[in-house]
Amino acid sequence: MDAPHPRRHLLAIGDLDPVQINRLFARAEGFITDGDTRPDLRGRLAGATLVNLFYENSTRTQSSFELAARRLGADVINMSPRTSSVAKGETLLDTAATLNAMGPDLLVIRHSASGAALLLSRKVTCSVINAGDGRHEHPTQALLDALTLRRAFGTIEGLRVAICGDIIHSRVARSNVVLLTLLGAEVRLIGPPTLAPKGAEDWGARVFHDMREGLKGANVVMMLRLQSERMEGAFIPSPREFFRFYGLDAEKLAWAAPGAKVMHPGPMNRGVEIESGVADLESRSLIETQVRTGVALRMAVLEDLARGDLDVNLKREGR
């Protein structure tokens, strides 16, 4: 359980195999079970430095990584491109060179361009974690979603998971399809034709445009944020019409399997993607649990990646 992660980076779910995934889950379970404020945890990554480089706005993901790193004793630097040299025209590669010269151990990046995390990983010597790149992937979100489901149901194998809404713009959907199918779940994608990407069936999921049909027998209903900032043109008639046909309310939730759980990666647009009464339904909603699980899962990822690199640094410095 204490072996370092065999890869230096976490850029996509495809970087992981089931053994590595289960090791991360077990480590995260330990952080949840043992408590996240134990003093001895703060020595796990003492002396390590994490840089959060977020080119897109984020509350949950950036704060989650920062809290995870601090609970393990790492130093955290939050860089905002709006107030850095990026605002003066500095390129991603120049930023990478500058950061690399500072010698961080971990670098978490969110960027609007697909492939930005991969590009950065080729230009720095520290471990890079993809916190969302364009429409590509968001691996730690999928991992925390899967761990949340495993804790709620006991297993992921055999679950029927319906991912609903703005599929075409969602890196969360892509990462979840890859991970959940790898772990034995049946995944369905539900949304209007304008928000369903071409070739989505090739991801390994079934595509539905009718909400009632897609939710039939679903154990989990995962709603996605309507990403209007990525939309150029008319993808939906109006938010009201979208909610009428694809927003989750009590009536539509009843089309799923009895006791079906509700998820959302956040931030939620209440009344557009999901009704408040459903989002806050304590017996069915896992939304707050996703946030809590996310800190522990990201602690596991940071420790798994950083401990191997730290061992190398200590040897190099002759300690």
C-alpha cells in the first residue's frame, strides 16, 4: 500500500489500471476513516511544495487540492493567471519553464485547452495533475465520484449510472465513462442531440435523448452543469426548456430505480439542471458527500505521486 505511484503524472483516467485505482481508493478510505485532522498526517508531505495553476475559475477543485495538500503538511502556492505574467502575454511553455526553475514537487493545472496538462508535463520535472483540460478529462473528479459510489453501494460493478445534460462540453463525463466502465458499471449518457457529441457510443456508453427511457432502472443519476460559457450558437432553446425536458426533478427521479442516488460535480445551476428539492434530498443526494470525499481522494493522489519524487530529492541532497 505504501509503494509510490509508478507514473509521475495523473493526466487521464487511462493513466491508471485497476490495481492503481484500488490502491488510491484504499489510501483515501484511510484518510476518511482515520480522520483528516490527525497531527501525524501533516508529516506525510512535509517539505513538499504544490503549485495550483488554474487558468479557469474554480472553487471546489482548487480549494480541495489546497486543503488536501495542507492536511498532509505541504506548502501551497496558488497562482492566478489574471495577476501573473500570463496577463502580460506569457505563454504556457514560458510559465512552465519559470515554475520548473522554482522546483515544486507537484503542479495542479486547469486550462481551457485540451492537452494543456500533457504539454506542461513534458516541460517540467515535477509531477503534474490534470484538474481539467478543455473538453478532455478531469481524472480526480471521476475518481472521487467512483469512490463516493463505492462507499454508498459497496461496489461499482453492476451499477447502472446515468450521466445527464451537457455531455458535449463535459470533461467530467468523459473521465467518468472511462473509469466507471473499467470498474464494471453500465453507463448511460442522456441529453438533447445538440449536447451529445458525435461518436459518444465509442466511449463505451449508451446514448439516450429521451430522459424517461434513459433513466429506466438507473441506480445513479449524475447531473452535469450546463456550460454556457463554452457554447457558441444555440445548443438549447432556453434554460427553462432545458429543465422541462432534461432537468432533474422529483417526477423524473421517480423514473429511475427505487432509491436511486443523485450526484452533481458542481457548481449547480438550480432550476436549470436540478431542482433544489432533489439536490438537497438527504436520503438520495450524494452531492455533499462528493465534496467531502474529494479532499480525501486528492490527499491520496498527492501522497501517491509526491512521495516517490520526494525520496529522489532527499537522496539527491544527501539527507
